[in-house]
Amino acid sequence: MTGGTSILGKDLVGLEPLSAAQIRTVLDTAEHFKDVSERRIKKLPILRGKTIVNLFFEPSTRTRVSFEFAQKRLSADTVNVAAGTSSVVKGETLVDTARNLEAMSIDMVVIRHPASGAAQFLGERISSNVINAGDGRHEHPTQGLLDLLTLRDHFRRIEGLKVCIVGDVLHSRVARSNLWGLTKLGAEVAFCGPRTLMPPRMEELGVTYFPRVEEALEWADAVNVLRLQLERMQGGYIPSLREYNRFWGITRARLEAAPRPVLVLHPGPMNRGVEIDSDVADGPQQVILKQVANGVAVRMAVLYLLAGGQPERARIVKEVVEA
Ligand code: CP
């Protein structure tokens, strides 16, 4: 692969700092990588010789495994560090941990951390590329990108789409990355859920607010249903999970009452029977596992571009390798 300056800059900390053109480039590059995961030999030698550390300070299934698959499918060497089994439990700071890893000659760090701003903080202090895999309530940029790719696959466009983010927006980094990505690409964004789980000053973000989920489903082309983040709530945000499902749950009856078919996304992990009913989560209007599949392609694209890969060469590089 020809190295050089990355079109994304040194780090990927969020979608807020990216331009519409940069976001489109990641999505277009991901298209070239989609079919790699379908093949018998799921490997391209594009990141051969690169070493990547996955540094996860919070639990994760989808993001950690998806990054690891993306890295392995591009032939990078990968090491997984979980906070619970690292020297963090002995009091080592984030920067000391990362600098010690850098002393072993690494190229990139993928970090998930409970503190908002952790990825940027780290990126400013180490020379390796840093990719944010979710930082507190701030952003989860690769989730935002895979959601955009899934919407674009289904509707063939993002511009003009009406997308409603339903649920616990207040605690959600996925909501923030979706908001930035969707609005930069020309979609209309709405939020729906209890007022207590909405961020302050929504109007300044250019977002429409629907207190009732039936109104949201009447308006939307697609809904992105958020998990109720029980671990980030101190109590008092909702009366009970049963009440939440009764008023804001995405149910088959509510989808059937909408004037047109509404596409259903969920970033996972799902609380079945709370924010989404099982017959919707497994039903014909959802694209939840397509989101997961697109996650690998999007992360391959981000790794390729941050390593200095040229977007216009992604298809050629792949074809030359295959020949
Ligand atoms: N969507 C998402 O971030 O899932 P995980 O927490 O399993 O990584």
C-alpha cells in the first residue's frame, strides 16, 4: 500500500470534525471492502507489517470483534488489551499505558473508554493513530459510519432522508455520531423519547423533537432505536422499563400503524421487550445484522485510510492483490 498523509488526518475521534466529503469517502471506500468478508479466503495484505492495539476500558462485543476482524482481514498484527486484566487496575494512567505500548513499536490504537474526550486526549499525546471506539457520551464514529452505510444501501441516498433517533439520546454517543453524520450528508434528524432522556438545547442542534413515538413513526423513513443505558443512569429518568416499553417501545403494532414502511436500525446490544420488541428485532423491517456486517467494511475503510491509503486506489489495490 502507498503510505502518505491520511485524508482523515491522524486520528478518528468523531464525525463532528469531519467534512461531508470525508464521510462520503469512508463510505465509498467501505464499498470496496464489503465483499472481502464473503470470500473463502478473507484476507488482503494491505496492512501487513502494521501493529494495532485494541484498548477496551468498557465491555464490547460488536465493536471490538468487528475491529479485530477488520484488522485481521487487512493482515495487520493485533493485540487486545482489556482494562480489567491490564496494569490500569494497579493505577497506571491511560497515557502511561499507551506510551508503554508505543515503546513496543505499534502503529494504531483503537480505544473504548467511559470518559468523554478520552480518544482525543490520547491522540494528542501519542504519535500512533488513534481511533475512537466509543468515549463516554461523546461519540462512536465508526457506529455512525456503519449506520450511514446501511441507510445508504437501503435508500440509495442519505440526502433528504428523515431519520428519527428514538430513546436514550441523553447518554448516547451513537446518537451524537448519527446526528453529525446524517446532518452533514443532508438528512433531516429528529429525536423521540421521554423529555428526561433528551439533551438540552435540541433546537440549537436543528433537531425536531417528537414526545410521542406514534408521531415519530408517522414522520420517519427510518428509526434508529437506542438501547436504554441503564448503567449510565443514576435513577429517576423513567418510571419503569415496562412503562418505557408501553409509551416508547418500537412494537409491530406501532410499525403497522405508520403510513409507510419504516426501516428499523439498532446499534446493539438490544434490550428486547424494552426499547424494541422481539417481533420487530427479528422482523422484516429491520436491518440490524446488516449494520453489523457493514461494521467490518467501514472499519476496514477507516484503518486503510488512516494508514495513508488513497481512496481512489482501494479498488485497484484489491484487484491487484486478487490477480
Ligand atoms: N454497538 C456497539 O457499540 O456495540 P458493543 O458495545 O457490543 O461494541
